[in-house]
Amino acid sequence: MTRDQIKSQIKMLPESPGVYKYFDKEGVIIYVGKAKNLKRRVNSYFTKNHEDFKTHILVSKIQYLEYTVVDSEMDALLLENSLIKEFQPKYNINLKDDKSYPFIKVTKERYPKVFPMRNPVKDGSEYFGPYASIRVMNTVLDLCQKLYPTRNCNLKMTPQGVEAGKYQLCLEYHIGNCKAPCVGNQTESDYNESIRHIRHILKGNLTEVKNHLKNLMMESASRLAFEEAQKYKDRLDLLDKYQSRSTIVSPTVGDVEVYSISSTEKLAFVNFLRVHQGIIVISRNVEIRKKLEESDQVILLHVIGEMRSHYGDGCREIICLQPIEWPEHDVVVTQPKAGDKRKLLELSHKNAMLYRQEKLNQYEKLNPAIRVDRLMEQMQQDLRLREQPRHIECFDNSNFQGAYPVSACVVFRDGKPAKNDYRHFNVKTVEGPNDFATMKEALTRRYSRLLEEGKPLPQLIVVDGGKGQLSAAVEALKELKIYTKLAIVGIAKRLEEIYYPNDPLPLYIDKKSETLKVIQHMRDEAHRFGITHHRQRRDKGTLKTSLTEIPGIGPAKAKLLLKEFKSITRIKEASVDTLSPVVGKAAAEIIVEYYLKGLTDGE
């Protein structure tokens, strides 16, 4: 991949948190990095002058890049950490230790304990985390301990032992870190209620904790204990950065493979995630060109075989959205509905969609016809049309209190304006403000003309307005006997509702879709084109009924006078000397005499 191709790819990167991987010409990962904003971070490598010689060499060896989008900056940090450990890229700091990010463990036993640990094991306990910041984890643990004190001893407590007085008070009780359930000072149900609240906090429901800290901070400030209040504020700031669950690292997942697919008519884009011991260690995107209109299931089976052949087939569980039958009997294929596995599937799908968009943008930039074909296919699907709307016409009406009614027709070909084909209609048969009749006349005149000249009809007509305008347009098409030969819809302005003939319920198109953008563009063009012509006609009518009635004063001189004096009233009040520089002395005398005569006649 050339430098220009890499820079073109960077322009299409999302402005989202994620991890980027740089590859050399042999296809080996030479660097893994994290970013709060992928586009901005990756772009900095290729636009800045790097004083660091090592970075300069790194950039010179980059042949292509891949990226993985995640949900948060912390997830990016965790994924970067796991990928560096997995691939040991040449230009990354070598992570030789075996440390992992800490979790908070809630043990599965009577009177559960809450404490931090690394490397979770499947012992039935609950694990919350991981925590990229130990300070954040300690803050959460400290808050839990102060709000809901729990034991940290290793006693094998039983109700019988408590009743028999088998246990004794310890220092933790005397310093306020435990309520001493071991001697009956706290019931088992009350203790379990505290654990329930702690779980609530560790899952990220921090409103209660934050309110408690704010109250403590305000109380300290009211006592003028500002240093103490600052400590509480620091804890609040840390909590704002706290995140209890991560998609990237989850001890409940184990070893799985995750696959997501997004397809077009000719291409399929698949994202593959390999998860080892709850940590994403591989993320890869694959593009497949269809040859025989293969289904998503067939393509997934092919990609799964390739990935398992390349990266090993040790995983006994495959996660994907589509139900597929994998031939290995000891491998389970699941479609999770909720939980951490569902979050992994959603993350994989998000990356597949972004990869699809990136590749399609690249192809469309090289060959604009590809974008047109895709847009037409999308519009046909979104608008439920029988054929692709290569030729669309949109109508809009304009009038001023029923005066000077006009109708505009704009034409789009292949999703773009064809301005040479725009037409406007000065309404002839309608009196007063009748928008429906105006619409009917415009369509009748437009398509009777096309039929007479033998020109092709559009595949789609868009009427700017609701059910009334649409019904009037349909009536015109039926009278011309072409109603069944093309499609027609109406668009209501307020909620962007698409109406179809004989269907009382509107269609709502995705606000971000290209289909709606094209229709909105057409509607705005029709409105602009119609308003411009309407104003010109109205201005011409105003001139004709006033200044141009003066003998010797034509439209040109009338326009000059209005431009200079701004209103008819000021022209009437002007003297010959004032008017002469604009239209000449002879015309100025005619104007003054005309208005003086009118004033005398009025008297």
C-alpha cells in the first residue's frame, strides 16, 4: 500500500476509541497503539515531523494498517495491553511480566468477602472489572467498605458456630471495618443485604455513592475542613472515570471465537475476534467477493474454516448472529441474547460495519459508478420500488396569499441534480390559494408534454406535501393513464414522513440513510427553485402595476428607481433634481408630473 493509499484510508477512520495495528511488507505486526480518537491519532504519525529516530524508522516501515473500534478509552487500553502481550511487536515496549489488570472479587460463601485480585479463576465467585487504574479500584473498595463494612477474615463461619459463641471479636470490629457478624452483632440477612448493595455499586450504579460523597464533601466544606472536602472531590473525579465492566476483558467468557458479517449484493465483510481466557487476543477483518450469490451462512462457514486453520482450532465455542451448523460435534455455536457474550457480538458487528464502510468508500472513490449503483439499490430497497429510481422528479408549489402561484419541478438523475432539466410552471387554471389544484395542474402539464414529445417518464415522482397534495398528483396521473407506469410518494416536512397512495400509515426512513438525504436534497432544491421563480414573478408584477404604468418608464428604469429609493412612496416624494441622476431629467419630469396629476385628480 502506497503512502497516498494509507493517507486515503486514514481519512475514512472513525473518530472513536480503538486500537490500531501497523504491519510491515511481510505482513508482520510491528506496532500496536491505543487511541481516544483513532483518526486523529493515526493521522499524527503521517503528518508530523518526528524528532524521535525510532518513530521515524517505524513510520517508514508501515505498509498497511488495521484497527479495532471499542466502546471506551479504558477498553482501548486493555485491548492494546493484550495484543502487545500476544504479538510482541518490534516497536512496542516489551511486556515481559505476567501482570494482568486487577478485579474485585465477591466470594461465593456464607458471609461473602470483597477484595482485589488478579488472574480470576472459575470458583463460582463473582468478579468485577478489570480496572485499568489501581487508584480507581482502591477508591471503589474503600467506598464499599465505608458504606457497607464486610469481614476480611478467613473464618469458616456457620450459623451454628455463631450461636455457640465459637468466634471472638477482632481488631477490625474495634476500628469500624466490620460489624462482627461472627458474634451475632449483624444478622446473616443484613450482611447479605450489604453484599447486594456492594454488587449494585460494582456493576456501575454509582448514583448512591456519588450522592454520599457529595454530602460528605459539602459537610466538610461547611465545617471549613477544605482539605478533607478536597479528598472527597478527588474521589468523585475518580468515580467519573470508573467503569465496572469491560467488553475487552471478561472472566465469565472463557475461550471463544466471535464472527460478524455484513453483506452487499457482491461483497461480504466479516469481523473475527479470538478470545482467550476472557481477553481479546486477535481481531481481524476479512473481505469476501461473492461469485454465486452465496448466503451469509455459507460465507461464514468458509471464513470460520480459514480462521481456525490459520489461528488454531482449540476454541470449543463459536459465537455468531446467524444460525450455522459447524461439522465438529464438540464445538458449540451460540447466538447469545444478553450478557458479556452478546456485548462481544455487538462489538464484532460494529467493527464489521465500519470495515464495510471503509472498503466501500475506497472502491467508490476509485470508481464513482459503484457508489451510484449502491445508492440506487439502497433507494429501491428503502422506498419499496419495483425498479431503481435512476430518474426522479420532485414538485413543490409557491404562492403569496394566493397571488402569483407557481410550481417547480426539479430533476435528479443517478441521485444528483440535473439542473438543465429543471422546469417551472406559472399556474393558469387555479384561482386563489389552492395547493392541491396547483399540484394537479403542474403534473398534468409536465407529463402530458413528455408523452407528446415521446420522452421517457421518471421511475419516481416525489411530491412535497402530505396526503392532500399526493392525492391531487395521483388524480393527474390517472387522468393521463400513466399511474401504473411509475411510482409516486409524498414527503411531509415536519417529521420527514414518506406517504404512499392508498396507505394511511407513513414510512419512516432512518434519519442517517442516504435515501432520505437524497429526498431531502430534492425537496430543498424544489423549494429553492420555486421560491426564486415566484419572487421574480411577484417583483415583475409589482413593477408592472405601479411604476411601469407611467408613460416612458419601462421595467429597466423602474428597477433602477426601486434599487435607489427602496420604495414607491419615496419615489413619489422625490423631486426632479433627485430623480434625474438615476433616470435622466426627461424621465424625472414625467414621473413628477404623473404623480402630481394623480394627486390633483384625487383632490
